[in-house]
Amino acid sequence: MNSSFWTTLPKPFFALAPMANVTDVSFRRIIAGRGKPHVMWTEFVSADGLFLGGKRAQDILMKDLLFTSEEKPIVAQFFTGKPELMEKAAALTARLEFDGVDINMGCPDRTIEKQDAGAALIKDSARALALIEAARHGARGLPVSVKTRIGYSKKEEMEEWLAALLSTNLSALTIHLRTRKEMSKVPAHWELLPRIVAMRDAIAPETLIVGNGDGMSIEEAKKKAGETGADGIMLGKAIFGNPWLFADPPHNPTVEEKLQAMVEHTNFFEELLGDVKNFSIMKKHYKAYAEGFSGAKELRAKLMETKTAREVRQVVEDFLVPH
């Protein structure tokens, strides 16, 4: 059943998608300070690594679970094929004072599927339901949600798969509107979401439905919510280079604002994650921050050569002098 923060969200609400090596604590801090969404997710975290890995693996994964009060409400997302580890992960979520726990049942990565996790669960509803029950037991009152896809190989799997999930009365169900086989190679099937909403109305009226796939602006997200009846819309790729995506009222940042955000983002990354993540991870963000203005190509080239936050700050300062 719904509980806690889910029942307080406006409709439609807008959520930040969990993206590996993108929506880490450093980027979420930047977003929270410029255009906070109604709810945030952590990157997905391996429950197997947390509880079966060595100390180094555990230390690294715990960094994925760092957050600040400014990011709340925030949901911790985990993947595993083992109910007993899902229960432990949910219990950890409660101890760390997250607002909810989410189970990833949609990631198409082969290494994750080999662990009977992610999208592999679409073909194993019994295991999926056992994971939900385990999460609910471990979370001790925190709301439990799931993020998944419409099917594994074909759209026709949608009815049976989503009906099974809805039967558990999740607090929220986020659906990436593609099959695992489709990956992101075809447009998301938003035309299917009204059917999913109708299924929810019939099976689990209190479960919130969140649509996901291809959304690039809040204006577009509002339109999709209105057309489909979804309670919320989750946006992912649109956040690259634009931490003001969720700002209300909307904000069109200047070049200087974008570059200052990039420098601050880099500082947070180095400070919070520099000991566990390679600096090259930041560079995917530079391609997005330094885009769409005069001199951007040359600036990106220089940013790609940097190795520290200090170097990035100097490159930006030099760029802004004549501007």
C-alpha cells in the first residue's frame, strides 16, 4: 500500500531517473540546489556486493548510498536475485533514513541478468514477487516500489508481467516503456501507458504509476501525464548538462551559470567520490555542459585533457575571461 512521502506528491509529479555513474551524490547535490525534482533515486546498488563482497567493495557501494537532506525525498534502488539479500538491503535503507526502497527489475545489462536480477526478473515473476516481499519485510514500514520494462522480448508480455507486480500493492511502479530486447533502439511506447493505468485501477488502485522513456522536458512530461493518466513521469537523459531541468519556475541558464555548475559538480565529485571513481566519469558530463554556445567545441577539447577539479576550474576561468 501507499505510505509515507508518496501520498504527499502532487499529480503529476516529476522524478529523476536512477542512472549508473550519472546520478551519483555529486550530481544530485548540484540538481537539488538548482531544480529539485519531486523525488530522487540513487544509482542502482548491488545488494550482492554490499553483503557478499569484501570490505573494499562495500566501502565503494556505500558511497552510492550517500545523500543529503536537500535531496529528500530520496529512494534507494537495489538489484539482486536473492530475496535474503534484498531484505538486508531494505533494512539498511531504513537505517540510513531513506524515504523508500526500489527494486530494479529492468536493467538489460548481461552481467546483472546473469545474477537473476534486472530485466531477467521479467521472465521469473515468482522470484520477482519474493524479492518484493523480502524488501517489504526488511524495510519495516518504508514504502517499496519497482522500476521495470513492459516486457522482455515482446510487448505482449506486458499484461501478465505487470499484473503480477500490481498484485503486490506496491507504493509505486515505474515502467520504462520498452522491452528489454528493444533496449533504447526504438521510441518508447507511450501509447501503452493508458492500458497500464487501467490495469492499475482494476488491480491496485493505490499504486502510483510512473512513466519513463524519451522525456526531454518538463513541458513534454506534463503533456504525457495528461494524455496517459500517469501519476508521475521520470526523466533521465534530459538532466545531462542541465541541472535546472526540474526548476519551477523554469530557468534558462547563461553560459557562465552552466560552467559554474560544472565546476561545482566537479568539486563535489572529487571531494566525495575521488577515492572510488575514476575522474573520466566526470567527462561524460563535460560534453553536455559545454554544448550549444560559441567556443564550446574548443572548451570541450581542453576539458577532456583535465585530470583534477583544479584543472577544470582553471580551464573555465580562462574561457570566461574574454566572454
